[in-house]
Amino acid sequence: KYAMRDLVNRLPGGNTTQLSDDTAAAICCTLHEVTRRNMENAKALADAGGIEKLVNITKSRGE
């Protein structure tokens, strides 16, 4: 929960630097692991703006 904002800030989108696909995938996997069975972490992800960033990543993959 304490590193959630840092993980979300590393995701592509907004004013972050360009990440490799491997780094973005590793962050996504980490977010999945910490949120899949913990509602408090899932809420922290939403509060940090992570859901919007994940949706944008999904939408941009076909481009």
C-alpha cells in the first residue's frame, strides 16, 4: 500500500519518461499481485489514479 503511488507513477502516461515494455509489464504484474486478494491495496490503486493509467495502457496497445 505504501509503494502504490510510486508504482502507479512509474506507469506510462502523464509526464513519465518512456519505459520499456518489460518494465511496464513488471509493474503491471506487481500491481496485480498486491491487489488481487487485498481490497485495501485495490482501493489504494484506484486512489492513486492507477486504474485510469492501466485502461490507457490497454487502449494504446493496438496502436
